[in-house]
Amino acid sequence: MPLSTLPPNPLIESLARYPHWFVAACLTVVIAAALWVLAKLLKWSLYLLVGLVLVGGAATTLWLLFH
């Protein structure tokens, strides 16, 4: 019984026409941009977390002060 093979992926086939160095350079730029966006999201998430901790700590301090 012969094994069936998958049809070639059109994305990979279209990239095969370009020089390998060009594909590697483009992938490097895309990955760097994705990491930059991820770092920005993580930075703003950290700022939000610090703000929530400060507000929560201040609210808890005031609640303990008046009770």
C-alpha cells in the first residue's frame, strides 16, 4: 500500500523562487518587529500592574487607617 503524500504548500513554493538570503533577511525583520510589539505589550502590562498595586496598596492603607 503506497503512502499518500501531501500536496506542496503554495506559500513555501512561492518563497522558493526568492534567494535564500532575501527570505532569511525578511524573516529576521518580521521576527524583530513581532518581538518589538511583544515587548511593548509586556511593558505596558507591567506599568498597568504597578499602577494597580499602588492603587490597591493605597486603598488598603486608607481602609486600615480608618477602621
